[in-house]
Amino acid sequence: MKIVDSQFEQNVLESLLESSKPLPSLLADGLDYLLATPFRYDPLRGGSRFRSNTDPGVFYGAELVRTACAELGYWRWKFLKDAIDLEKIEPVAHTAFRSDVRTLIVDLRKSPFNADADKWLHPKDYSYTQEFSQVARKANIGGIIYQSVRDPHPAWCIALLTPRGFSKLKPRLAMQTWWLAVHQDEVIWRRDSEFLTFSFSTGQKIET
């Protein structure tokens, strides 16, 4: 909206941007873009905890906003550390929302899977978790619950392996806007409306 003069020009620009993106997954047809986006784009180089370079999308969620901040904050900080000549990332708005899930789930916190907790919670080696997610997909498992690796406070995360795991097409209306600033040694989340702050350091600590 900052670079156009009319609604028509904005629509044209958005159409051009949309045409440059990968086609949405057919399984995500009808889903709100907040829910469908993880199933649309290619994975990061090396993949993520439950998604290899060759796997389809994974939607990552968390039990608590604080936990989501810790998990996402780590990846933004890693991007900063890997970037060239980038000292910090100025505050950027992010939307926190809730969604409803209804699918077959495996919980890695429970027996017998918790016997291999060191593999599921490894901070850098995702080979075991990626292999497990591929086995889960073949068994028609829709999601994986696991303990958060980045939040030092006990909390769970979920890796939703299919967009069909959502029970509703849209997230709940109670959304929150959080501002994320990334520094070399710290990630800071702030919600001005309630004066809440989460601070995530390279030592993987969260302060509220």
C-alpha cells in the first residue's frame, strides 16, 4: 500500500506477487493463508526438525505463545548469525493465533518413544526426527507432539504433517500482534498492548 496510489494498483501488484509464488497444496484448498503457508513453500536448507529437504510441508505450533516465541526466535537468530554484514534485525510484527486440530497424533513425550528423548530433543541433529516423521506419514499419522527444545520451561510443540489435520479452515479470531527484534546475543518479543516481553538469549533462556 505504501508504493501504490489506488486499490486497483494494489490488486494488480498483489496478483503479480501471487503468480511468482509456488502453487498452493491441493490438500490445503480452502485453508486460511496463515494455516496453508507452511504447506506451500520449500523447506529451509537442511530442512527443519520434522521436515527433510524432500518432505512436503509441516505446520509447527506450540502450547503457549511464550514457547512459540522461543522456537521461532531461535530460527530468526540463526538467520542473523548466518547472514553476512547484518548486525541486527529491526522489530517486525508477527501474528500469534490459535487453531483447531483433529487428527491422529503421536506423542514423543510418552512411552515407548520417550526412551529416545535425546534424539528427539537434539538441538542441531534432525536426522532422527526427520526419519521419524517420514515413518509417521507412511502410517497416516497426522501430527507429532514433542517437548519444546528452545523453551527451557516445560511445554509441548506440535508438528502437523498434513493440512487436513486442521478441523477448521480458519484460525480463531482472538489474534495477537507481537514485535520481534533480533540481536547478536538476544531475541526480544514485545506486545505493547499488554506490556509483555519475552527475552530469548543465546543461552536459550526465556524471561518474562
